[in-house]
Amino acid sequence: MALTRRDFGRNVIGGLAATTLGGVGACESGSDYASDAGLGGTDAGAGGTDGAASCIVYPQQTEGPYYLDLDTLRRDITEGKAGASLEVVLQVQRADCTPLADVALDLWHCDAAGVYSGFPGQIGGLDTTGETFLRGTQLTDDEGIARFDTIYPGWYPGRTTHIHFKVHTSTFTEATSQLYFPEDVTAEIYETPPYDARGQKNTSNQADTISSANPTPLAMVTGNGSSGYVASILITVA
């Protein structure tokens, strides 16, 4: 039987509940933990915060209308969805930038066509009720790192390219936010199949009302279309 987040919460996370959580931020890329993991952030596309600054805190952001509590741990969340291969690497840290181990991370995003799993009324009138693609939960390791295998997210009208995440240090959700991508990387990927069928997104990082409300460091993206991409970011739960 698959391990669920609630099993994990009963056995492990409950012991961490004394940790106080608030805003989510990006720790400095020069820390030992950042260097070991190869993690970091780039300048914010929505207003000029620098991911290399020390523990820049940005406010929690909306979970949006498409969150599902699947309660199942898995690293590969693609379920056969077509798109540019993307490994998402998140390192969760305490307010002093030491790693926060054994916490749960929920991750979810739309597919290349801008469609989320699990809900009716999607783009083109699609009903994805009962489907679970591009959603999953992972637990952080001793260095506070969790990894997901997925595809580069597509876009839908009114939003820039983004991925949602939640951080759990107990059986309750303690932090909710979103991560964003450099414009040049997104533009390059959206020129390739299957993204090119829809063209470039209609909302930039700067124009997105959620990402621009409070400037946030962008994910650091490496790789290419042949070998796949890796998006990494440090997040601080204070």
C-alpha cells in the first residue's frame, strides 16, 4: 500500500509541529546548503528582488481554484503528459537557512495546453474530473530537498507560467505559494511541440497580478530540450 502524507504526518511530521511557519522566501544561493544542492534563484522578473540576497521572504500566495489533496507520495507526476522534461528541485529551510528535513511538499500545475487535472470547465470545455496528472507530494531529505519529475508547465489566459506548492510540517498546511520561471527560458520552450500549438503566453511575469504583487525570485533553470530541464529554488519557511 502506498505511503500517504497522512501516514507520514502521524509518524514523523507531528514531531516538527513546534516549528513556526509564516512567509515563504528564497535563501541565499551562497549558503553551504545551496552550494551542495546546486540550488539558487535569479533576479525576479516581477520587480527586482535578487535570489542571492539573504533569506528574502515573500508572502504566501493563493493556492488557486485547482488544488486537490491527493494524499499520495510520488516523485514522477507526469502520468504520460507530453511536454519538455522538467525536474523540479526545492530545498526547504528554516528562517536561519538551515535545512528543514522530513516535511511534505505538495506540487501541482497545468499541462502544456493550460489544463489542470481533477476539475471540470477547463480550456476547451474539458472535464478532467477524476484525473490526477501533474500533481504529487514528496518528503524532504536530510538536506531539506524534495524532487519532482514533471513537464514544463503551459499557460492559460491571465496568468504567467507558474507551479503551485504547499509546505506541510504537521497534518495541516502551513505555507502555500507559487514558483515562476525566467521569461527567456519559457519563450524558448514555447516555440517547441506541444507548446507551439498555442503560441507564446499572453501574460508576462511583470503583468501577472499574483507574481507581481510582491516580487519573488525566479527558479534557476538549467538544461535544454534534448537532455531535459532542471528548475531549482530555495524556499524559507519562517
